[in-house]
Amino acid sequence: MNLEKYGFRPQMMKEIEEIAVSYNLTLIPARVTAVHRERYEVVCEYGETYARLKTKEYYVDFEEFPTTGDFVLINYIANGDSQIVKTLKRKTFFSRLDPTPGRGEQAVAANFDYVFIMQSLNHDFNEKRLERYMTLAWQSGATPIIVLTKADLVENYEECVNATSQVAPGVEVHVVSSQSGYGMEQLEKYLQPENTVVFLGSSGVGKSSLVNVLAGEELMSVNDIREDDSKGRHTTTHRQLIMLKSGAMIIDTPGMRGLGMWDVSIGLDAAFEDVEKHMGKCRFSDCKHMNEPGCAINQAIDEGLLSLERWESYIKLKNEARYSEDKNAYMRDKVKWHKEIAKTNKRMKADKKKYYL
């Protein structure tokens, strides 16, 4: 099998050759197409096969655990599970805090070109959630594309499109319906051979339905949606990479719902450019953006150059990221911040009392 159809690039061979010399094994590249607990589905020059992690490399030397979409080096075994000995360098990835203490970051999808940020045009549409997904998408290193689904369930979607453009300026927005086929042709330019697209969206948004339409066959089961809130259950049961007839690949994974604001400094900068352009312009370098004189953030809000809602979203996601990274430091700073607010309020009350006296 030609691994280049799965996105493998010849220039990656240099990294492989450098690694291979340190092993006494014949190693070949492969791509992880699905993760089942401790067993992996991979595709390599010999076709599809199963593999397990080489114990020393991953459990003693703490090699980066592979995930769906990763390119890896394997010791191919024809009549049994092959051995995965190395996770190759990733160009893009989603990650979360590893539940195993001490391991830090855990990738849940890797080596994709586009992120389809999906929200449905009925009850699911949520600007705050969209801001969160945009931050995660930019942090991954891939190009975010917003896909608004279920166009057949609404009479007018312009309001949602306008709201999306406000939250994600400059990002392409597409309105589609898996039921009627409306807008599907707009997605073809991303679904080119050797491209990989990862889906990011909540349950009930129509990810499985979209996969089936793009694949031209029912690859994924679609659960019924509750009528009261239009929400559904997660139909994906394991992380998997799906090859479409077009030659493009899709990653859909249940791990996406567990993504938190883990190390998203780059993503926040990109998703909140309207906030970032005012940062560092305050009169004082240690400005807390509260009641300090010469605060560029407060001035921008007062002048209508920055909405209070966007500023509050930025702070919320930034605080969540800090909490994920260091809970103890976050709590210490939170207590300090509340004390500063109390001091400010007390001083303002005292000044007000002095004024009336």
C-alpha cells in the first residue's frame, strides 16, 4: 500500500533514517487509523494491521503515546501484532491534560490540515462555545473552517452567520445540510486527496451524518435527537481515521469532548486578535485592567472598539487555561485578585463618603 495516500511525505524519511540507526530492527513508517485502549490499528506498506506499543520506549523512556493520525515507526510482524517503537514529529495536534499523573500533555488527534468547527443552526448554536473551539483550533496549528449544519431546520440563518463572523473574523463559514445536500459542494476544496480533516463539535451537531454524506455511504451510526433540546448522544465509540472515496481523510473522535484549555496561549492570541491588539498599551506594565488609569482595555471598551462580552470570554478562557496548567497557582492568584477587588471597592466607598462629607 502507498502510504503517501495517507498523507505521508517523502521528506519525513530523513527523520526516520536518523532514528532507525539507533535500533537493531528493520523499521517502517505507518499511520495510526484507530485507537482501542492498548491496541492500535495502523496502515503501512503491507496494508492494514494491528500494533501494540514497545514497552521500554513508551512505559520506561516515556515516548509520546501515539494517537489517531500519528505517523509512527513500527517493527512489522506479519502473523501478529506489530510493535510501535517511535512516534514521529507532529505537524498539528489536539491535546488535553493527560489523566496519568506526571505525563502532562496527551494528544487526541494528530497531523490534520483543517479543523471543521461544527455547530448546528437550531438549538446548538452557541457563540461562547464557538470561541472555545476557535481557540483550540488555532492552537492545534491547523486551519479552522466553520461549518454550520442543519440548514434545513431553519428558515433564516443570516443572523447566525453574522454572529459567527463577529466571533471568528476572517475564518471561512459554510452553511450545509446533510439532509438535503445543501452547501456540500463548498466543502470539496478541503477534501482533496491526502488532506486530513478533523471534526470538532458537540453531540447532536450532525458530525456522523456529515461523515456519511461525504463518504457516500453509511460509515457511522446516527442516533436520534431529543426533540426538547435537539441534543444527541455521542455515536463515535473510538478514535478513528476514515478514508473517503475522494482520497481525503476524516478524524472523528470521542476524545474531542474532553478537550480543555490546556496550553492554549497561541490559540488565544489568534482567536482573540481583537483583544490582543490592545494588550501591552496600558500606561502601567502591570495593569490588571480593572480601575487603573490609562488602561487600554477599559478605554477600548468605553469607546466601543472592544465588546465587554469578548473581553470577559477572553479572561474566562485564559483563567481556565491557567487552572488546567497549575491549579494551585491559579487558586493563589484568584484569592489575590479577589482581595484587590475588595480593596478597590473599599477605597471607592471611602472616597464617596469623603465626597459627601
